[in-house]
Amino acid sequence: MLLTPRNEVRRTPRPRRRLRVPAMVSAAVSLCLLAASAPATPLGIGDRLYPHLGNPGYDVASYDLSFTYPGKNSRPLQAVTTLDAWTTSDLERVNLDFAHGKVESVEVDGEAAAFRSAGEDLVVTPSEPLSEGSWTRITVRHTSDPVYGEKRQGGWVRTADGLAMANQADAAHVVFPCNDHPSDKALFTIRVTAPNGYTAVANGLPTDVERAGGSTTWTYRTRHPMATELAQVSIGRSKVVHRSGPHGLPVRDVVPSADRERLEPWLKKTPGQIAWMEKKVGRYPFETYGLLMAHASTGFELETQTLSLFERELFTQSAFPKWYVESIMVHELAHQWFGDSVSPRTWSDLWLSEGHATWYEALYAAETAGRPLEARMKAAYAASDRWRAAGGPPAAPKAPAAGKKTGIFRPNVYDGAALILYALRQEIGRHAFERLERLWVSRHRDGSASTADFVALAEEVSGRHLDGFLHAWLYSEKTPPMPGRPEWKSVDPAKAVKKATKK
């Protein structure tokens, strides 16, 4: 995710559990009555920033999502979510993250299951406990409501002509039931049915289009595992523009039909930007890429996997310099390697995603538009202590304020984290740093990785003990001295406030 500054592994499945004939309606009713009397509590995997996200006891291998769009983005969509998972412990109940939708029924391995809500969890009680190491399929029929109150951030984005998704950091579960944490990635199949005249596009590649009467159903499938926060569905009166990228990569962009020609000068830049990134870190990691230019006001751009979300106005307003817009495009593109292919193990590891995306954004501007990298890093150094005071050290960010779930996206994990990469390059040298970057995205491709993993790999590549050096940059309240730049100074936050007060 990049806040708009104009406002300041594929797994081998285990044997499947038996699938049974669906139970009769009377059994489903009795199970729901049983659920009403059974205790249900929300769970989580203990993420430091979002402690109630994710759920213990199972690992999702795949999601199958089906949405039926009613033709108005103010009305709930009918939806069916099916997830295949294997259990990592014995489970009498299975908790899914889900809120803001009405659950109509739940089945576990083809049998009706009891269910009830607890906080932002959907607690499912199968007819029989699930044993550790078993393969299970859970199917939830529910609604997916695109209208939220003032306290809810993320989920469906209502555009001028339909819907898009923005699930980062913890909003996928207001769209569909899931294990909503980036450490549990899975393959996705997404089906969208909409009235004729609309176009639906989702992550991955299209596998089928079916027209029946007054509606059309599109099916998309990913070839690589994806975190729930990166899911994307676009429904609108859109034009899909196709072209080829490096090595014949399919590039498809989704734009409002009326803006097709107007946006083409920007769209045609993507293949060259992909080629630029490949020279830096290696082959593009997914099966396709493209831009979703949504006619909506979000205040950010978002790296949804294979189809990055952008505000249309970023490209249509003349207030933004050309070099700036292009660097923002590269920011979200870089995320496909850093954040999407290699996801953060916990949300405290966000700096690995945003810091790298900011690094390549700045490097692209330096190499293609003459915007000096060193000048940007020097400015970041001057502000770094202030950013750390406000948002915490880059690898230990402060928790978001109540009702501000996207509050972890502060300057400390953007330019403040890119500054760490600059310091590391200064310390170990350009050659070792560039080798580290390539090895990082290849070794952890299709998985998730932590700050400790990055430090260990930096030590392996450089042949040096870097734990002390990087610990200070990652976790200290004050910014350490910059290697090779002893003259750089960071402004003390207290003095900055005092100076501002006197004005």
C-alpha cells in the first residue's frame, strides 16, 4: 500500500478427509440450535499488531470464491466461500475470520455444521471433531456487503460504476470468510457473476467465461499462493486492455471504458517498468500483471497480487509530475516481489515490503528522471528520529489507533525503512547488497519471511556478523550514524516541536 501523498508455496495436499452426502435441512436446524448453546470465542495467532487476526489449528491450501453482483454497489452480493485446508491440531471447532456479512449456512466435508459469530470470528462446529493432519473442506454461503459504517476501513471499494477490493491490512474478512493473515497463503479461484454490460476481473488468469440469459460469469485462477489481503475483484463498466511484457508475460489493465484512450500513455509504460525491475531482482514472479485504474477516491494505491489498484485521478490530474506518477507505478510493481511473492511473516515485518517498494521507487526516479537517490536518503535521515518517535522503529511499529486499522502505514515503514536498505548497502557494498536482494526474492518466493530471516541472509551473503548493526537500525528509538556519511544529522523530535511552537 502507498498512501497518496497529495493528502500529506505451492503445497502438496495431504489425503482428503471423506466427503459425505449433505445432511437434511432438519439436521442443519438442530446443529444451529446446538451452536446457540455452545460457547464460542474469537481466536487469533497473536500477531503483535493485530492479535485477533488469523486462527490456529489449520493451514489453508486453497479458496474458491463465488460472488453474484446485483447490479448496484449499494446492495449485498450473494457469495459462496469454499476453503480446503489441513488441520495442524485436533479441532472441535474451526474459527474463520469473518465480519459484516450474513451467514446462511456452513458445511464441513459435505455435512451441515453448526456456526455462530464471536467478535469478528465465525466459529464453526462440525458434526465430528477434526483430527490433526486431516484434510477438510469448509463451505460457507453468505452475503458480502459493500456498505460500511464510518469505523470500518477497507474491504469493498465502491467505484463510480461498480466495485473493487482494498483488503490491506485486515479487511479481507469483511468480504469473505478466511484465515486473514499473510502468513497463511493459498491458491485462489474466483468466480464473479454480474449483469450483462459489466466486466469482472480478478487476480490471476481467466479460465472461463459463461453467458446465461442476462448475466455473465467470469472465472479466474491464481497459479501462485496469495495472502488474503492481496485479493482483488473488479466489477464495472470497464475495458480490459491486453499487451505483452518481457518473455511474453500477459499484461492486462482494467480501466473505465470512457478513459481507455486517455490512459493509454500510462498503460504502455508497464512492460518497460517490469523489464527494469527484472534487471534489479530477477524474473517477474507471477503469471500476469496489470493496473486496475478505479474511478474512486481511496487515498492510497495498493499492490493487490497481479492487478495493482490505483486511483484513476493519479493519472488524469495534471498536478502530478510525470516522473512522480511513474515512480508510484514502480512502487506497486516492486511489491509483486516484495510483499506479494515474499509476504511479511507478521505485520511487524511490514518494513520489508514497504521499505523495498520505496527503495525501488526512489531508485527508478534516480535512474530515469534524475532525482538523486542520495538527496532523498539524506532528507529521510533528517526526519528519521521524528518518524521513529511518532510511529516506532521500522521493525517494531506502534499499533494502530482504535478505528484506524491502516494506521501502521506511516513514514517509518516507507522512507524510514528504505533508509535502512541504503545504510545496509553502504555497510556491505553495492555488489553484496544487490546479490542479497536477488537471493531474498528467489529463496522465499511464494512464501512469507521475517525480519530475522532478512538479517540472517544479509549475514550469509556478506560473510559478516550484522546482527548488531541491523538491530540498531531496525529497533532503536534513535537513528544510528549513517556509514560513510558522518555529516548527516537527524533532527531531534523534541527540538523540532519546540522550534515549531515558537513560530
